[in-house]
Amino acid sequence: MFETTTLNEQNRTVEKLWRTLLLVMTLLLILPVLVILAVLVYKGGPVLSLDFLLTEPTNGMTAGGILPALIGTVWLVSVALLASVPIGVAAALYLSEYAPENWLTRALNLAIINLAGVPSIVHALFGVGAFVLFFRFGTSILAASLTLAVMTLPVVIVATKESLQAVPQAFREACWNMGATRWQTIRKIVLPNSISGILTGVILEVSRTAGETAPIMFTGAAFFLPFLPQGVFDQTMAMSLHLFVVSTQVPDVPEALPYGVALVLIAMVLAMNATSIAFRTYLRGRKKW
């Protein structure tokens, strides 16, 4: 009895130590993010105003606002999502629900994994060759967004595939036993129960596309444009490139200006992600398993 009690106390002590260690590691991961946000708010907060958000840059981009870059980023992210999400979901559906397990499927999965590891500057060169020159889209929102879509396709495919495979196989078998076709089962059962996981991939894509600089620098983003884009074949400013420019290329920029641009960029990404997360949480609450 005494030995059992001693063993239980030792287990509780070890459990507390591991829990404390994991808590400390979690805090160490969160702390840098909080510090970065605090620095941005402290140094960039003074320039934030409606004029900063709703006017264009002036005086050689040393004053004024960020409206063209803000609208341009929304253009780039929206078109990239429209291009990559349908293709990525379709590819994941094929690999998860239709493709047989053979060397070709394994090669495709390996190619997707390798594509995710390609540096963004390589995607930029691909975008110039494929969309700017070969398809003759020119340096435009469409060329830049398609480059971003190709770069983020692996994220959407992998997230969607994992979500599809998380749906219990019993759901599919029950539908098949009722006489439903494979596509009817996917459309009525598999996709509705995996939509929350698909949105996870969309959230990750939004975060990456909004913050990328190299792929859009050569394919569609402009150094300075004093007007808003009217369509996908126009060039546009972008928040990430604008931040790079005012931080490194423009002289006599007020110290608070780059921090303000960075703060707005992070706030925009967080707002997009928060909307997607809220929708995903709502859909998860409707699951029946």
C-alpha cells in the first residue's frame, strides 16, 4: 500500500513537471508574437488614422496614406483564392476519393510536397515566364495572383485532403449501400463534413498570399501608382511591396510610417483569418459526429 501511494505521488510529480514544461514552451512561442505586436502598435500607432487608410501616398511616399496598396492587396488575395481554391479542392478530391494507390498517385503526392518547399523567388520567375510572357497577361493583377495561386496550391491540397480523409469511411459505405453514386456521396456527405478543414487551408493561404513580396514584385505589383486598379489586367500597389519600398528604398521616411504599414498589413490578415475561423467554428458546431 505504501509503495503504491509513493508511486502515485511520483507520477503526479512527473505529470506536473511535464505540464509546466509544455506551458513554458507554449509561452515562449507566443511571447515573440506579442512583443512584435506591441512594438508595431507603439511605433506605428501614431500614424494610424482614416486619412492614412483612405488616401494615397504623397511627397514621394514619405507622407499620405496607403489606400492603393490596401485595395491592391485585397485584389491580389481575392483573385488568388478564386484561382487556387477550386483547383486545389478538385485535386484533393481526386487524390483522396478517386485515385488508386499506385506509383502515379505516390508521384503526385511527392510532387505536391516538393512544390510546397520551392522558394518564393523561384515561383516569381515561373510567374514571369508562364503568365507574363507566355500567356501574355503582362505585369498585372492576374499574372501576380496566378503566381500566388500556384505557390499556395500545395497548402490547399494538403489541408483539403487531410480533411476529406478525416470523414469516417462508414459515412461513405452507408451512402453506397443506399444506392448513392460516388459523386453523390462526395457532394452530400463528404464535402459538407470536411468544409471546416478546407477553410483551414484557405486561412493559411490568405496569410501567405497577403505577405509575399517576391512573387508579385516581378509579375504585377508596382513601386508607386497614384490610382486604384480597375480590373485584373491593371498593375497595382501591394502592402508587402509598399512596406519593403518605404523601409529600404525611399529616403527621409518618417520612422512611424513603415511600422504603421506593417501594423495595417497584420491587422488585415488577422481580420481575414478571424472571419474564416469564425465561419469554420460555426460549421464545426453543425457536425453530427
